[in-house]
Amino acid sequence: MIHVFSYRDKNYIFDVGSASLHECDTPTADFLKAKELGQDVDITYITDEQIAEILSDVEGLKSAGLLGKDEVKAYPMKSDEVKALCIHICHDCNFRCRYCFADEGAYHSKRESMNLETAKAAVDFLIQNSGKRKVLEMDFFGGEPLMNLDVLKATVAYAKEQGAKAGKKFLFTTTTNALLLNDETIAFFNAEMENVVLSLDGRPEVHDAIRKTVNGKGTYALIIDKIKKFVQLRGDKSYYVRGTFTAKNLDFADDVVFLANEGFDSISMEPVVTDLEDLKLTEEHLPAIEAEYERLCEKYLAMHEAGEGFNFFHFNIDLEGGPCLSKRVSACGAGNEYFSVLPNGDLYPCHQFAADKEFYMGNVWDGITKPQIREKFKNSCLFTREKCGDCFAKFICSGGCNANNYHFCGNIDTPYEMTCAMMKKRIECAMHILAEKKRLKSQENL
């Protein structure tokens, strides 16, 4: 399978089977669209001489295994060994963000925090169910995790202690709105957290329009200096400043560039998932969103060329390495190798299914008591997602998010087409970036 696409004045051929990316001229792109893909494209302007040259080039690439290569068959890598838990250390929040899928931290239930006994039981559950895995992961989530910082810290200490006894290493992550960050917490995070995700939506007016305090005040001024200090002291350890764009800021490229200019070099900007009429993204927004990803791509490349480059999560693809094919066809490990733990110890497939009683799976003391739900997630993979079969992006996105698929389409195996469209545009932009960076490197070596 090949995918032929244009990015502004550039034309590309992506070979799905070999994961090879080739730049080509417009006649070649149009010819392949018409002849290889059966699209209604005018190729009457292409001369016989050009066609002969195109066919020769195509045959050369095919002979080299770089075009038209059969897709490698791979079985999903599904395991009954649990590798990670999302610990809902606190179902409460000191923000009241309008778009919050977690009901402003309460998950449509009571506001509560996890006690240390339950947190320790979660650690024990993970170790006991991890099989031969040597590296385990715990993501502290909320609500706002720092509202239960003492238990979070004690949980880290207990996990390290018990992990050492069992010959396991723990990697920790925390997602925070940064309001409660102080020098002591920054030092703790930099010592113990493999990754930290800090929520910040971009320009002050964009951030403050959505992310407010309990009293309805904007929060940008309350957190920006704390986040800057954290990043300054972070060193070379991983972090992301994570924003969310909505229908209110379809010019989100300006928010990403704003964050980069504020000194943040690891940035993510996610499309909102909400039912709020004034914020939700719909199909009518797609042309503007796709154009904005291209605008962001141009700004990204310009800053990179100027020596002001930054890491943008959705432009990170690796066509030559990355996860093995078996992992990529496995899709998400939620509900099988990864679970969310609520403050009361209940287990759910992931944080986006949390507190949905239809997806209750058990608890950290009794283990999985609803194995049929686990089987459902275990059996789900790229090959059970029929709509993905003819998609060029399938081995890169692995069929999308289980939760988005379910919440928008009613089935974890039915991809949400709105998300698919955004994903495909981001991947095309990312491929263009790969080609441009390769061109720039070649020029530097001349």
C-alpha cells in the first residue's frame, strides 16, 4: 500500500509496507494517484516520455524493496503481565477547567483522596501481577495529585522499597496543574519522576478563558513562574508542557509558539474532548484545524532552522526505528497491561473509563473480578479495527484511543473519524518535517 500526498508545494510517496518516504515531482504524484490508487486525477498533461521515466523510477524503488512492498505480518504482543498503573491519588482539584473530562476532578462521584493503605495495595497488585517484567510504571493522576502529596511521596517510597525486594524498577510520572508546586516539590519531582506533565494552554488569554480557580479567576499568572522554575531546574530529565485547544482557539499554532518562546522545549497541544457546544470540535472545524497544523509545521521548521527548535509531541514519528511492528499492531494496552486505580482501590481500563460502572474490573485487593472485560481489551488490536485496514497511518497510530472510540462511536474497535483526520494530517506534517530536516542536514554537510 502507498500513500501519495501533497504538502503545500511538495509531493510525497509513503510506502506503508517498508515505511519508506520519498519526495517526488507533481507528474509522478498525479500519475501514482491515478494508476496505483485509482483516484480521479487528470494525467493527460503528462507526456509519454515522463511516464516512461516515472515507470522506470517506480520499478527501481520496487526492486529495492522501497515501494509497493508487502506489509509484514505481525501478531499483537499481548501479555497478561501488568506493566503500569494510573494512580488516581486524588479525585479533587483546585481548578475548575470547563473542558475537564474528569468532571473537574470528581469523576461524577464524590471528591476524595486515596489513603496510603490503598496506595500500598495498588503497588502490591502491580508487583504481584507483573510476571517477569523488570520495569514497572506508575502515573500519579487526578484531579490534582499535589492535593494529596504526602500520600504520593509515601507511595513512591513504598514502591521503590518493595520493587527492590522483588527485583523490579519503578518509573514514576505525575500530571499536575502546577498551582501547588514549590521548591520542595520541584526537588522531589526532579529526584523521583521519570516524567512530569504540566498543564498550560498557551497564551494567557487562552489559558485564563478555560482554566480557572474555584472562585472563577484565571490561573495563568498563578502558575507560569512556577512552571518556568521547574523547567529551569529539571535539567535533561523528561517533561511536557501540555495544552488543550478548543473551538475557541483554532489558531493554536500561536499558543504552541508562545510556549516555545517562553522557554519550554517539550510541548504537547491536544484537541479537546468535550460535549460543551462552544468548545467542542466538529467536522466543520477540520479544514481550519488541518490548515493550522500546516501553519504550525512551518513555524516549527523555521524555529528549528534558526536554532530555536523544540520538541512537539505530535510531530514525533520514527519511520526507521521506534516500537517493533508487533507492539504497533497491539494498539493500546489499557484494560489488559495497564489499569487505572480509583481512590477507593477500584480498577478500570484507563483514566478515561474511570468510574464508568460498565467498565469496573475489580479492585487492588481482589484483583480482576471481571475477566470478560479484560478479554475484550486484550483481544482488541489493529486487526479488529476494520476501518483501519486501508489507512496509511495504521502502523503509526495503532488504531486510535480506546476511550475516544468508545465514547464517540460506542465501540473500542471503531475509530472516531474526527480524531483519525487530525492524526493523518499531523503525520503528513511530521513526514514533511523529516524530509526537510534531512534536506537541511545535507546542506550543512556540503
